[in-house]
Amino acid sequence: MIATTQNMPDAALAAPIPASRDACRDASRPAGVDVALLLEGGHPFARTGAPGWAARMIRAFPQTTFAIVLLADRPLDSGEGVDALPGNVLDLQTHFLHDEDPADAMPRLRADEQAFAEAARWHDLLRLRGHGGNAGNPGNASHGQAGGHAQGGAAMRALIDELGDDGRLSEHAFLHSRAAWDTIVEQYRRYCTDVSFSDYIGTVRAIHRPLWRLARIAATLMPARVYHAASTGYAGFLGTMLRYRHDRPLLVSQHAIQTRQHGIDPGYCRDLSLRFFASLGRVCYDAADEIVALYEGNRRRQVQDGAPASRTRTIPTGIDLPALAPLRALRPAQVPQVLCLAGEVVPRKDVKTFIRAMLTVVRHCPDAQGWIAGPEDEDPEYARECRALVRSLGLAGHVRFVGARPIDELLPQVGMLVLSSISEALPLPVLQAFAAGVPCVVTDVGACRELIDGVGDEDMALGAAGAVVRIGDA
């Protein structure tokens, strides 16, 4: 998806990298990079799990230099191995957003009541936009939305510098000042419905504290010609700060649009968390020069969530069609009686529903086989449960765990690919199966219906390339 940087303004990519506001403390670090890649989640070069799209992208552009910022909730207990970084990765930083800092490590500055009042008004603006502030005046909806984006962007620019340790909205002031306390109490009285104040303030602090970590990262990260946030949320907010700080393009690409809950129980605090991340998303969309979705359904969702439609575009996952098409000639004349689930053995893939489906299949086709082709090390406990389910249903002779297999070796041997996932974006195995002439049965998630039925009359006239079923429907 880095290909989208080719459509950035030429001046942005060709211009020299600007000097950072804060000189690099380490003289051995480079002065800047072409792309700063802002990621949430796992390490793109970790040896566990499937190779990440970010790692493949970085290796595909050896002439492009990268800095990588990894944002995680907390340090992992397991020290997973990491492959050697490619030579074009000039800087790698990992930041744990929910670690506790020692209290004496925070600069102690007097809080500014006016700054907290301005921040509250910014929250109100985002809340209004999130509830469709122009709904009562449809004729002015377009103008109102544009005005809302302009106000939000201007307010965001004004707040960025205030979030620093020497700003009027410092972390110490947020945690300990009377001005912050009064603002939180006032917001609780105005909006909270069903939880205690202790639960409310705990949630407010938990979701807001990472913003100051992000401000410190933005103040010290080496400058780049393009900032690429691979999601909204915290990564997108970091990209927003860098965009305004250095006046360089921000690219936002979303493989999937997922709800961020951070383990918060259902109820008002959960809703508060969801609204908070929706607000971060709108701030990120306001700042982005280009917003990329993996499939059309996601692009429409981005627009619905506040992205200006003119800045959105869709870049689907690509496959090597010339390499896969010859696999069709390797298929036997008789359709193999093999149904294959290709993917990691993790709850998101709902492997258990596939196993239960095989119980019905073998009743009708006693020779049928079900293959589960994917690694089992990402969630070993879930993998053990899946193996136990196979035994308890008496399917040991029909369902096999074959492990991760090369796709060109796997596809000629299967008669149907099955995707039982509860969450997907645009699944690569389905595209690869189509190229090899293998039909698919998929759940109605992500782009799966678009892949099976097509988009538009011309696609649909070709007929379906398989079947779409409900989630969890064995």
C-alpha cells in the first residue's frame, strides 16, 4: 500500500527533509527517512505468525528508507524472536502506551484552566460531529461538514503544542491539577449515565494518558518525507501530530476498521472508549492527505466515519497472477474431496465452526477430508481446544492439521477453500484460490461478499464464485 505515496505531491517527496525542532541526541542516527511507518500491534519482522504486510512492503522498496514506530499496550511477557531488519530500516522504536511512568519523572507545571476549557470545547466539537451535527439542516450538510473539518483541524493544530511536557495541557496537569479535576467532574455530571465516578475517571485517564506519550514521540522522532499511519486510533493520532509539526504529507491506510475497546466492560465506559477512538479517527481523517482502504466497503465506512470522500481511495490486495494461474493445470480431472481452511489457528478464524461443519459434510460425503492449513503457535491454547473438538466429534480420520503450507503446493490438492472467520478485511487466500481455479465458501465479513458475488451489474452477471454464509453457521 506504500504505492500510494507515488500519488503524493512531487514537491513533498522530492524536497529535502526539514530539520527537526529537537536535534537528535544520538549523532549516529540518520537525519531523516523517506517514510515513517506508524504501527499498532505486533512486530512486522517477528518470526511468529504470518509475515506481516509491513515487512513485505518494506522489502519490496529497498531504495526507500523507513523509520518504524511500534505502539503496543504493554511489554509482552514472551521474548519472541525477530528477524534481522532490512538495511533500508534506519530506525526502529517500540513504545508501550500503558506502562506506568514514575510520578517523579513527570515535569510539574502549573495547570492552565483556560487550556482545559479549550480542550473541553474541542471534545464538544468532536462529539457534535460524531452525532451528525448537520442532521437538522440537510441542505447545508456538505457545507457544515466542511466547516466541521476546518474547525477540528484548526483546534487540533492549536492543541498539539499544548500536550507537551512544557505545555499548558501537560500530563502532570492532566493527572494532578485542580483544573483537570474540575473539567472531568463537569463532563461526568453532563454526560455520564450509569457508572461510578471512580470507574469514569479511571477510564478517562486510561484512554487519554497515551496521548502524552505520543506527543513525546512526535517531538523526538526523526523527520520524514511522508508519514504513513497504518490505522487511526493512537497511530493515526501520532501521524496527525507529525503532519502538523513538520508540514509533511500524512497517508492513512486501513486494512480493516475494527472497534477499539481495550478490555473495557460493556456499559457507559465502553461507549466512552468507543467514542474516544472514533474522535481520534476523525482527527486523523482531517489531517490526512490521502486515505486508503483495502476494499470498497471499508472506503464507504471511512466516509461514514468522517473521512472527506475526495481524499479516499481503494487499493485492493495484489497477488502474483502469472505465478498462480498455472496451478489450474495441476488440478486433477476429478475434483479433490478436500475442504481446506487456510489461515492461523486462532479464534478470529473460528476454526471450531469449520470443524463442526465437517461433521455434516462427512455424513453426506464419507470420503471428504477437512484440512486446517496454518500455524498453531499464535494461540496454543485455542489450537489444543480445536484438536480436542476434532477428537470429541469423532472426526480424527477426516480433519487434519497440516500446518503452514506453500500456497502453490496446497491449492492443486483441494476442491474448495473455506473461510469461517468472524473478522476479515480482504482475505488473500480467497484471491489466491480464485487464481488457481478453486471456489470458496466464506462468511459474510469484510470484502468476502464482494469477492464472491462481485461489485456492480457487470461483475454479478458473471455469476458467483462460491457461497457466502452467516458467521458461525456450521
